[in-house]
Amino acid sequence: MLTIFATSSGIYSPLARMSHAGVVNVITKRRKQMEKRRLVGLWSILVVLTFLANTTLAADPIRLGLLLDTTGFLEYYAKECARGFELGIKYATQGTNAVQGRPIQVLKEDTQLNAQVARQKAQKLLDKDKVHFLVGAISSPITLGFQPLAEEFKTPLIVPGATASSITGSNFNRYTFRVNRNNMQDAVAWGVALGQKGKKIAIFAEDTAGAREGMEALKKVVQPRGAEVVHEIYAPLATTDFTPLLQKVIAAKPEICTLWWAGANSPWKQMVDAFRPAGVKISSSILDLPTLVMYKDGIDLLTDLMGFYYYEWHNNDINRWFIKEYQALYKSPPSYSTEAGMAAAILTIEGLKKTGGKTDPDSLIRAMEGLKFDTAKGQRTIRPEDHQALQEMYVLHLETKAGYVWPVPILDKVVSATESAPPILVKR
């Protein structure tokens, strides 16, 4: 600032007695000081704006849309998947329920086991609620129905339950990631158990796209190993009297009959009653604890079983934490569907950690492709080509043990993630 004094003889300025060069130097120096103050002020404003922007980002929740089949015959599996998902968020965020300061918000919807309703609910989550991830579902037809919306809205879809190979095959899009196994992985593991030269096998399954696909995959594994498929039956889910169908199986004289059936109205009891006198064994999978309870009355007929997770098999920190937390909440051990839900949450959070909390889809896809992440059953790997999680599978038998209300699965063979890897069905 230039100082000027008023005197009795007129106006006095310190510059008045300076040479021209001195005046120029003073003015230049003062201009530099003013410019420096201006730059400092601008820098301070920039720092404040950056802080406010980061604060806004930190406060913006990460929205996860959980779309499951909680109404209908898949209710149990959906409920357990949701429980596992919640525990997975807790575990992966170390109890903070946040990533990079951004809180996790889970928005739940019920497909009602109706394809049209499921698509409407998915669209609501994506378009209105602006979720950053869509997670679901259990039913393969339901999942296939809304899967295209993930690509339309450019939002990652995490599949925790549906097993149709087409989800990561012919119906694949780059936004789809599956943490559970698919029908081909089932077939490989089941084929290890069943695929013996000269063995005569009958197939009994529900009449759904997923079951038919799964049985086609099983045949492709067991037949080259020398087993013979002597009969196939696909029964409508609404069937109540299975006797005529079971008699057709017996007439084909198999050694073993496979059972593929999810949810309520299982033919299990009628199979036991029909097959025991006929000497036909049963091969199936273990999904969840209620399935094991159901098997209790026919343990003598069960052989060559295939499984995905049993809480006592896995000696690792995540599984120990999982069992402890689940039992504290629900007074029971966790099941396969619970573990799959937890794995879906862990993949989601690990992807977000790799992006530093960013939710733009391209960053998330890059983060999750090829990702190796630890889960309660061990390490899973998201295969880059089709986003299918590669994981261990298991061959087992059942034994009765004191203190258990279900037959206990005894591990016979671990089918490695490499051995059980399904063929890549995607051309990218």
C-alpha cells in the first residue's frame, strides 16, 4: 500500500523524493507481494474445496441392492444367503460397515419367485435407488431374466445362488460376477464320485432349466468315464405323487439314481420307500442343514455324494469367525447358502477396497476380474474370461454321530479349484 501524508505545504509522498528507478523498484516489489498474497489465498480456497469434496464423497453411501427369492419354495436359501451377506459385510469391513469412510447401505427386495416382478424390482433398484451393485438371485430363471439390466444400467451384478451355466456363458455380460459354483462345476465334482466304468445310473430331477442343464453337464462327465445313463426323469415341481415315476426308474435297473431337487416338495421320502426294497442307491448333493436332516431316514441308501461347504471341514480364520458370529445370532451352524451369501459380500467389499471406494463400474470391473479372495470355504478366484468363481468342490459320505440331529458329512475327496474348473463358454 502506498502511504501519502498531507502537510502544511501540500501533499507529501515518500516516493516523491526517490529517483525514477527507485520508484519502479518499490512498485514492482509491492506488486510481487500482492501477487504472492493472491496465490496463497487461491491455494487456501482450493484446499478447502478439496476437503469439502472429499467430505461429500465420504458421506455418500455405497448402495447395494440385494434381490432374493424370499417368497416361495426357495425361501430358506434366500434367507440364509441374506444372513451370510450381512455377516460378510461385517467381516470384510472389520465391523465399520464402511469403505474409505463411505457407509454401506443394503436395500432389500423380494423377487416373489416371479420373473416379471423380479425384473421390476431390479429396475427400481437400478433406476430409482441408484444402487452401485446388484446382488441376486437364488433361482436361475429369475436371475437370467433380470441379468441384462446390469449391462443396461452399467452396474455390477454379483450372483450368490443361481447355478445355470448360461449366466456366465451364453447370457454373460461384463458386469456379471458369480461367487457360487455353476452346473458344470457340480457335474465335474459329481462325475468324480459317479463316473466309474460299467456303473448304471438313472437321473431323477426337477423339471427346470437349471436341473436339465445340470444333468446334461453330468452326463458329459460320467459317460466318458465309462458310466451308463439308463433312464432320465424330469418331474414338475408341483408333483405330489412320485410313485409312477419312481417305478419307471426301478424298471430300468440302475445301481444308483441321482436326485437333483431344490426347495420344498422333495421326492426324497417316496424315493426311499420305493428304492430300499428294490436295492437302488441314491446319489445327491448336500446343500444346507435341512437337507441333511431330511437325509437321516435314508442314510443307508446314500452313496457318492457331492457337496460345496460344510462348516466343520474348513480350518481357517474366516470360517472360525463366521461360525462364531452366526451361532451367536441364530443358535445354529451356518449352511452352504449362508457361506455363498458371505462370499458375495466379501467380493463386493474387496472390489471396493481395490478401487479406493470408487464406484464407477469400469474401475470395479477391473478390480474384480482375476481377483483372488479368501472366504469361509477357502480361496475363490474370479476367472477373468467369464467372471465365474473357481473354487474347491467336495466328494463325501454321511455318518451318524452322537450329538447331531443330522447325518454328519465326512469328506472323502477335495476336488481342487483347478480340477473342478468348468469350460469357458464365453467368446470375448
